[in-house]
Amino acid sequence: MIQENSQEVPTEENITHSSSTIAHSQYKFDVEELRIEFNSGVQYVYDNVPLTEYLAFRDAESKGSYFAKNISRKFNYTKLD
């Protein structure tokens, strides 16, 4: 009997950052949604962030600088209460 590969593809990625600005990020692959939680506790959701942009943010040496230059004002966002 042959078993099928039952590995599940993740639908999201959650990361806690050791950044002076950003505490946590969550990326939902299926809808290209990036949630950012700042160290202050304020959270925003950014819409239609391409996977390549998210991966560049995730892998950036300075998350805060990369976010400010490449994501902050370039994508539609919603502030969460």
C-alpha cells in the first residue's frame, strides 16, 4: 500500500521579533495579509502584501527600517482596536 504525502501546507506564519519597533508579525499566505504588532501594543493589518515583500521583511536585518521603507505607506491598512 502506498501512503500519500500528508504534509500540510501552512496557511499562516507567526513570528515574535526581537526588534526595537516591531513585536510580532503574522502573514496569511492565502489572502496576502500581514498583521503587525508594534512594541507599543498597537496592531495594523496590511492588505495585498505579496509573498516576496513579506519574505523580504521577515528576513531583513532591521524589521522596523524595512517596514517603514517598504510596507508602511505602500499598502492599504486597517488599525485594529
